[in-house]
Amino acid sequence: EAGVAQSPRYKIIEKRQSVAFWCNPISGHATLYWYQQILGQGPKLLIQFQNNGVVDDSQLPKDRFSAERLKGVDSTLKIQPAKLEDSAVYLCASSRPGGDTQYFGPGTRLTVL
Amino acid sequence: GESVGLHLPTLSVQEGDNSIINCAYSNSASDYFIWYKQESGKGPQFIIDIRSNMDKRQGQRVTVLLNKTVKHLSLQIAATQPGDSAVYFCAERSGGNQFYFGTGTSLTVIP
């Protein structure tokens, strides 16, 4: 079974620029999550999708972050405009319908200069 | 918000010894807990889980203990190997399928 795919793996941008991350979950996994992991900390949930609907986006900074999962499969997370404090690893995870365990992708390491 | 924390940020053990990583959680309503292992440059990898109606669960070389009275979780790794060197996170679920992660403990295995 192929794992969760993410791209790009690394991204360096200037502050106030825009950036987008892509995630392809494990086939058949209805639930998709985006996490932000700041260096030295545990992952923090940004948004959770169930198919193409948002279940929880309470911790997503909506003034600059947006995410979509239009067809209920792939997802894109966007930051516009980026701030220095957005430097982090952005992790995507997915889980089976009714499943508990989340499977994580390798993450995208974002550096904002 | 949720609070999931770890008692020790770093842990060094000799190869072959047993390792114990501890975690405190704050929400007594949390019903499910997972331990993850994260190696450098990789996403967290599932190790073992436990539900709140259990107090112990064993896997291959790993055991998770749950003490709901004091809201404490521990991960025991038997015969620790160099490949076990990583950061270990506990995560608790307290609603829906949303998890709150602790800060992590960095485990270093000394050959």
C-alpha cells in the first residue's frame, strides 16, 4: 500500500510571498489532516477533512491559510502571504473511514526568510 | 485547549537496555492514545495505541501503559536498538478523530 505523498519536500520563500503544498492520501482514506510542526514541538492540527467537507478548521489562521480538497482525494494547503513564524514542517495525514490511526506523509519543510 | 506533555525532553540509553518514555495528558475525557516515532526528516510513524478502557497493551518490543487516575501514559521499549533513536510523541484523542500531540522526547541509543 502506497503511503501518503506530499510535495514539495522543501520550500524556501521570502516573507509576504505565497506558497502551496500538495497532499495525496492513501487510497480509500476518507479523512485527511493537515498539521503544522514547528521545530521542537509536536504536530498541531490545522484542518481536518472528511471526504471533501471540512470537519474542523478551528486552528487554521484563516486570514492567511486556506485548504481545499475538491474531489475528496488530493488536498492543497496554501499560505498567502507568508510570515516568518510560518516556518515549520507541514504534515499531511490520512485515515480510513471510521478508522482511528492516522498515517503521516514525510512533510514539507517551509522556510520563510 | 488540550495539554499533552512529556516529562523528559531527552533520554539517552545504552543499546540493549530498556527505555521508558513518559507522557502526561490533561483531558480525562480522552478515549484513545497513540505513540508515534519520528525520525529526522520523516513524518510520525505509528508505534502502538491504547484505548481508555485498557491499562496495558503490548506490541513487538513495545508496551504502552495507561494510568487514568493520574492521567499518565508511558512507552516502554525493550532491548533498545540504535534504530530506535528518534523523537517519540504521545497523542491523545478527546473528540471526533482529532488528536493533540505532546512536545516529544528525543531518544538517543548509545552503541
